[in-house]
Amino acid sequence: METAIEVSDLTVAYRDHPVLWDIDLDVPSGVLMAIVGPNGAGKTTLIKAILGLVKTAAGQVLIFDKPYEKQRHRVGYVPQRGSVDWDFPTSVLDVVMMGLYGKIGWLRRPGRRERAQALDALKKVGMDAFANRQISQLSGGQQQRVFLARALVQDADVYFMDEPFQGVDATTERAIIALLRELRGRGKTVLVVHHDLQTVPEYFDEVMLLNVRRIASGPVADVFTDDNLRLTYGGRVAFLKAQQSKDDVPLAKVG
């Protein structure tokens, strides 16, 4: 199987304090992969390092066997919702069309074709009725859907999504996972920072367990084990699982 993302010996440090240490990761093409780990594990930093958004101390990243700088047009990115200035005065449709600038260039104004593409992406995430709404007027889940639509119009081969399920309602969560599965069905590769341990086996094909170092990565059935989870989270996972069994309630989101 073709390798979509290859990370070798990646290290990131802030003021000599390692945030990621000697990370190796191979992500096959056409899979949904979760990045899972506790707070401070370096999950967001890993995505940003792959995308060149933070400085690395060592290591190499390849996207389909080439440096990211040469494959930027093949990559889509959905950042954490909390990192975005939602008060910026722009419409939902305009936000989605921003995803097309990599193809049409910043100097050319989007035309009828680009508008149709953006509206189609909004329809796929159930937000076409809000196309002319100001982005600041949307709920958190609606804003997340708009950012997914923006990623969709990029028609990338690899997508990085940082906590797309955080703070959304059940309806939006179902819409997001349906969209991720559609992308996989089209041969896309999707790497997702994720917190809900309970849904990892249901939602994802592969998982990376991270706590500054890579604990394990690979198919969920092979990697998502009690032993690996304890190495990643410590005794808290055993406690949470015991509580889930006792109370018959969904596993708490951790990290």
C-alpha cells in the first residue's frame, strides 16, 4: 500500500523542552487515522510540525515521497475551532471559497464555477442554507461544518483535522464521520486529532498513540490495546474503563 505520510526522527522542542521526541510515523494512503494521547502529548504540535507551522529541531516529513513544500496543493487542513478569529466579518460562502485560492490564486476572484463548488461542499455538510450568514452568527458545531466544507473544496489527497469533533452536537458528529468515510471512499487519507477513546474502534482504521514519543501506531485492532493505552495514559485509562463498565455510560473524553 502506498505511503501517504512519512515522518522520520521528528523532534520539536520549546526552550530546550521536548514536546515531540524522535517521532517515526507511516500513514498508508486511503485510511482514517486517529492521533490519541493525553493533554500535553504533542498531538496538535505533530500536525503543525508536519505542515511546517512550527519549527522542528530534527527530522523529515514526506507527503507521497516528496517534501511537504512541494505537495502543499495536495494537503487540506482543518485547525482547532478555538484557534480561529470567528469575529472576522465574512460570510459562510466566502470562508468556504477561501479553500479554492490554492488552485485559482489570490489575485483572481472566484467566479460562478467556484461559487457552485463552494455551495456543493456546504450542501454536503448540511450548511447550504447558511451560505450568506455571517460566520460569527453560527454555533460552534455549524462553524466546524463550514471549516470542513472549506477543506472539501480543496479536493486534497491528504487531510489533517485537529479535533473536528470537539464541542459539537451528536447530529454534527454524525455528519462529520459520514464525511470522513466519504473521503476515505474516494481514496483520501485523513489524519485526525481525537479525544474520545470509546469511538476510536468505530470511527478509525488506524490509530497513533502519542505521549511526546510515539507509543504505538498501526491498525486499530492491533494497536488499540489495554497495554498500549496504559503506556500512553497511565492508570487513568483503567479507571475510566472500570467506570464505564460499572455505570454503563460512554467513556469519558480524556487528554
